[in-house]
Amino acid sequence: MTRLFTPVHVGRYTLSNRLAMAPMTRSRAQFDGTPGALAAEYYAQRASMGLIVTEGTQPSDDGQGYLTTPGIYTDAHVAGWRATTDAVHAKGGHVFIQLMHAGRMSHPANTPHHRQGVAPSAVAPGTQMFTPTGLQDIPAPRALTTEEVRRTVLDFRHAARRAIEAGADGVEIHGANAYLVQQFLAPSANTRTDEYGGSIENRARFAIEVAAAIAEEIGADRTAIRLSPGTTMWGIDEGGEGPALYRYLVAELDKLKLAYLHVAHQGNELLLADIRKLWKGTLILNRPGRARGEIGADVAAGLADLESYGQMVLANPDFVTRLKTNAPMNEANRTAFFGGNERGYTDYPALSEAQEA
């Protein structure tokens, strides 16, 4: 585990350790998408992590899926995020804002313009979503026109520029977890017949264009992407060509010299080994549900340059200290994951507080 606590170069930055805070939706922004007043405290509490990746942040009105998630495309959003990035930097941390377009994982009741969600194709995900009036079926989205796909790439580019204006060290493109980028990758969600559908190369085109546009706008060394090969949630099925698609996609993304690739691993060890070979840059690996006793194993084995953790960091603002000292961990309060106030957000005790209690 000791290698976890050594510095590592990521993009244009040198991080103090090889631990990253994984992006986790917390749904505590204001209704206009401006980060809530507690967000700065929440992220600053966890600034000892080598890198913080924020919760998914929509790049446009169309990009919002859930209630009270933050945006990064208006002046108010920029001002709200500036409070957070300043607070993290004051404690010596680094923070990338994750850009997340929900695509078809949206409901008109949750968005500023109350319009139908947009996606590669008019295929519903077959699941439900919380709205102001409770759980509702997610309706079929409207298929983006070819020109609208290109405009969506520009939305990501604009949001990346705004993130830098807000003081972020960089941005991570959310290409995982069944949201818009992965919807383009999966034949179950993408039945297009234009240059963004059909072949592996066409289905990977949107992800590559978004990454290239952002890299051109803010620099490749401040641009990253997260992928989750093999995810099957919410109607996503990448089919038999899935592994080949990711080998192609990772090889193409590698040419852009991005700051890092963040992989949410779904269990295909052979594919993961191939991704490690294909990706010449920094690799962050996330294994959902990983036991504490396995922390550090992937960095030690050379399979990853950094490891990212979610719930344990959520519940332990001093996660790094607890690892170093082999101290017990707080348990995450699952009932307070989404929405609400400081409970289950900024009120988890640090080790010193827990010992005094």
C-alpha cells in the first residue's frame, strides 16, 4: 500500500498521492444547477485525496437527468463552482469537474426547459426515475439529428471552458454508467444509420469527437474520460462487439494524449489488461465494491497508476489518513446519498473527532 502515498504526474499536475475520489452524484445543487452552499465544504473536507473528481455536472439544459444536479454552463454555475475549487485548492488539493450528459436517462419534470430527453435513438431505457411527483417511468427520448449531435459536442466544449473559468484543474468526460456517451457506444441504445451509428468506428465517433473538442479548447493535459466497459445497467448492452469496440476506442483516445483514462471495471480482466497496454498515459482504476484489504493492489501490480474510491471517501473525509494509520472507517449512510442537507454529506466525523466522541 505504501506506493499509494507517493506522488504521481497527471496531465500538467503533480498529485500528492495515487488515490482519487470517484465521481458520485449527491443531488444537492440548487434548482438552477448552481452548486449548493455546502458543496465547497464537502469537497474541501476530502482535499487530501490526490485527485477529486466531482459529481456528474451537466453541460447544458438537455444534459440534465436528475433533480438538483449541478451544471457548468452559466455564469451562476461558474460562480458556484469557483467557491468549491477555491476551497479545495486552499487545502492543497486538485479537482476535475466531471461533465455528464444524461441523454435518455432524463425526465421532462426534472429539467429547466421540461423537454423530452435526447439520445442517439428514440429508445427508452426501460426504468424509472425520481421526479418532483415521485417515481415515474422514463419516457422514450427524442433522437438527436446529425447536426444536433455536432452541437452537443460543442456543448461539452463550452462547458469545459466554463469549468476552467470556475477554477477547475481539468474535466473528466463521463463516458460510463449508461449516460449519453455510452448510449452512443451501445447498439441497444444506438440504432442510428448516419456516421454516429452502425459500425464500431461510427459508434465510437461521438466519444472521440467530444474528447478531441475539449482537448483543443482547454488542453489535452486537462482533459480526461471515464469508461465502464461491459456495463449492462438501464438497458445498455454493448453486444458481442463490446470488447473490440473498447480496444478501438481506447487506442484512438490514446492518440489525443489526455490527462488520464478512468476505468470503472466490470470484471473482464482480459479486456482490462488490453486497455492497460493500449493506453500509454495515466490510468485510474475503479473496482466497485472493492474490499478495504485490496486497496493498493492494482497500483502495486502496475495495473493502474491511481485507484479511485467512492463510498469510503464519501463517508471518510480523512480517507487517506485512515488508510495510512489503519484506522477504522465510518460507514456510509445510504439513506442520505441523494438530496437533503448536511446529514450524510458534510457531517461525517474525521478521525480526531471520532476519537474524541
